[in-house]
Amino acid sequence: MPRRVPQAGRNWEGFGADPFLAGAAAYETVLGMQSAGVQATAKHFINNEQEYKRTQESSDVDDRTEHEVYLVPFLHAVRAGVAAVMCSYNLVNDTYACENNRTLNQVLKGELGHRGFIMTDWSAQHSTLSAVAGLDMSMPGDITYGSGTSWWGPNLTAFVENATIPESRLDDMVTRILASWYFLGQDDPNYPQVSFNAFNNDDPATNEHVDVQDDHWTVVRAIGTAGTALLKNNGALPLNKPKNIAIIGSDAADAAMGPNGYSDRGGDDGILAMGWGSGTANYPYLIAPVGAIQNRARQDGTSVNWWFQDFDTAGAQSAAFGYEVAIVFVNADSGEGYITVDGNTGDRNNLTLWHNADNLINAVAAINNNTVVVVHSVGACILEAWIENPNVTAVLWAGIAGQEAGNAITDVLYGAFNPSGRLPYTIARNASDYPAPLTTGGGPNDIISIPYSEGLFIDYRHFDALNITPRFEFGFGLSYTNFSYANLRSSKITQEDHDSTQLEQAWAAGQPTPNIEGGSTALWLHRPAFEVLFDLKNTGSIPGGEIAQLYLHSPDATEPPSLLRGFADVLLNPGETQTVRVTLSRYDLSVWDADAQGWRKPSGLFRFSVGASSRDFRLSGTLPT
């Protein structure tokens, strides 16, 4: 994270394509997990942006791009006190990430001030000397699974005894691991014992089957509804007691093999609510849309028909003909590269929807002039084959919503929840419009080079800089109501202490500021420095949420035209107005000076815009000097 390659298999495990968004989400996720006494692990550090040859590729990244894009989420995870960071499989500038002194020691532990430990991804260690480069823990411990060998163990002992690795480094490794244990209160005698075996769910010796679900289903359902983005609506939604409904597409159905029929979810059968790979978990249950919609239909007296054979478009047409509304459910899946699904080895082969989706949608729309499309997808897809079809009256982008996916999308379809989700990436008109395609090639033993030649210009930044019109821009999402923005104002937030005055003068003069986390300079750099206020009003007739977004326009011509630097999720009743406050730090305004190795304020006037997406600005202003 952030995600530069739209096809990348593990994109669904991250927070989107923008570093600020990923950083904000990482920060809150770490705080949430660790508030319950669970050690959070930020991964994968760093530049692990595709599955193809993930252990045989060098991500070649310049220092400024690294600092302004790819380090940002990890910085915020560290600021939240993350217990652990997991280093990645790939090489970074020709050195493996798990023995990279520059990224682990100098940047993560030095600049970012990570106080916890660094662990490998599974079997990503390459030498005993990785300890000197900053690695603290090897997972799962052996060189290859079940080999009984280790780069550490007796080898580490020998290297310490012959002074190849300082004993102080060993002490630091142990200290960091134990510090995270104590930090989360796991030394407490009442801390729960481990009661499960992830590799043998049916082992009675280790699996006590403790039910910890409580009311988590309500949270999952709320996340699914809140994360759904309404991309198109010609008045078709919300549904209002339709006489009859046709539900089309296997994505609306229960999986034929059950929710956990595929190991690590390595198949796309029925409703897509999770990608595949080691980041998955078994569903306790899985609600498909067809069941959830039928429950609502029973309340409304609505007749329901369905057709789940995606490649039989004639059958789909027969099932949808004459119905008041036809809802077509489609999806696109991806995951980790050790599993291949429908010819896709982790990364998606392309950005098309799966299971004959384009043909299925067009076939249904050809005979039903009220065709609603619901997309469950791991990432961006190309929609041009049908998006402008006038008979496609609404489109809901539902992501992958987990065990309550069917209930969540039904809540949005019927208006029980007014959609407020926003796209965390750009949906292009053509796959070639994206700046960073999947890098392939190379022989079986070759290490391929992946140049990050797009630099700072990933996703919407690239589209903005080259004036490429997307299908749906980053941050886009409609609502069942309307909102107005007004009364924009901005001001400085004053800080009175003597150190701040000196730092302010240096920063204002464009002098680079070191970013050593935990020190007074870095704390000052991240303090709120500017305040932006504006009024947001629900001008429609129903309650709804608006995610107002703030974009900075830097005076530095080498920066992207617009940079997300703040957002607020505001729920308003009809006619209600609320004042929204967004703060900016000096870090938010700074650029990385690679020569001076510090953060520098560009000279000139900082402009900013507030609005509903990266291309829908409602108010614009300038920050005070």
C-alpha cells in the first residue's frame, strides 16, 4: 500500500491508491486493533506492488517517490504505535527488502522511529547477516517450510560468538520483540491463551472454539453498506416495493461448495465477498444477495425470479423479460500468487469483469429498460462495454463486503442506508490510461527490474497531470440526496513555545527539516498547523452522509496538480447544516528533499479545494502565509 498497479493481486488487502488515504486508514486500524490488546503488523515493507515474480523482482524507486508515496502509510502506522512491521519478498533497489539496511535501519527504525520489531514475510529471509540490516524476527523460522534449517538458530549464535554480529544487536532484537509484548499488556496473567491452530481448525488439542464474534456482524454489515459507492442512478434507486424483481448473475447466489469450499478462498463461485490468499479467513457464514433480497421482497409483497448461469445470456434474458427491475450481479477476483483462479495467478490478467459479465449485462439491458448493476470487485475494472447503455439505470460498486455482503447491498438497494461510499481508486475508460501496468517477463531464475518511472504520479495524480478523463474519478460517489458547500475559511493554528518559533522560521525559509520520529522536530512537523472550515448542508429530502474531501495544490511544479490531504464523513438530516473542520500539518505541505534528507516547504502560495471528489471541487481557497 498504496497500490500502484490496478491488476495487482493483493490490492484488496490494502486501503486504495492514495498514500494519504492509506495512511489515515492504517493509523486508525492500528489504534483499533491494539486497543484490544492485539499486536498489529503493518505490511508489506516495502514496494511489494505485484504478485508476478514477487520474490524475483527489484522495485527500483527514487528516494523522493519512496518518501512521498510508499512510506506514508507506514509512517502513520508507526505514529499509531504499531507493534510490528513485516518486510516484503521483493528487492528494493537491488537489495532484498528483509535485509535492506537503507529501508529497515535508516528509514523505518531511524527516520520513522519504529520502536517495535521487524519480521519477515514467510520464508523471505536470505541470510544470517539480515540481523545487521535490521531484521528482528524470522517467520516461520526455517529457511523453507518444514526444512528444519534456519539462517538463525545455531548460525546466529555462531555469528554473535565470533563478533560478526554484535551482541548488542541481538539484545536489541529481543528487546524490540518483548517491548511489543509488554506494550499490549500481553504479560498480564489474565491475557487469553492462544486457543486455535490456524493450520488445523479441527484439532481438539489446540482449538477450543471460543466464540468471540459477539455482535461483530453488525459492524461487518455497517462497513459493507458504508463502503458501497453509487456510480450511476437515473432514478432507479432506491427500490420502492417493486411489483417484481429479476436477480441475474452467479454473484448473487450462494456458493455451490459452501462459503469455505475453496481453501484460502481459491475460487470464484457465488457471491464474491473476499479475495484469495493467506490474508483470508474462513467465513462463519455468508449471506448472498438472493436470500437477503427475498427477505425484503416478502415484506413488500414482491415477486422474485433469478438466473445464475452467467454464460447462458438467452436464459438470462428470459428470466428478466417483463420484470419491473432486473438486478445483475457481477464480480472480479484476485489474490496471492500461490493460488491460480481461472487462469489468474494472483494478479488479474486484465481489468475486465469475470464470468461473461459484459455480455450478461448487455443481454439483460437489451430486454429490460430498468437494469441495475451491482459490482463486487477487488479493484478497478473497465466498464465501457455497457456503462453508457441507457437501459442500465443504476450501478452500485460494492467492493468485497464480507459475511454480510448480501444484507449490506440490500440495505443500499432499498434505501435503508443512503450510499456514501467513495472510490478509493480511479476507474479508467481504458486500461492503457493507468500509469503503472503489471511488469512481466524474465526467465525462471531472472530477477526482473520494475522501474517506478511514474514517480509521484500514481492513480488520479497521473490522470490529472495528463488531463486524462476517467470514467469515474478517485473519490467519486453519488447519493440519494444532495449536498451544498459554503462559507469556506482558513487560518493558522498558533504554537507559542520557543522551539516552535525557531522551527517555523527555518521551515518558512525553505530549510529542510529532519524527520526523526519521536524527536521534537518531527512532532512539530506533524502538529496541526492550518485549519480549514466550511459549511456542509443536506439540501435533499432524506438523511445521508457526505464524504467531503480536501485537496492541496502545491506551488512546487514538480508535485501532482492535486493531493488529497483531508476528508470528513458527515451524516446530515434533511435541511441540516454542519460546520466541517479539516486540519493540515506542515508535513502535509512539505516535499522530500533527497539531497538534504529532510522535509522542505516549497516557496509560493498554497491553494486548496474542497469538494465531493478529486474532480468535483465545490470551494477553493488559499492557505494563510
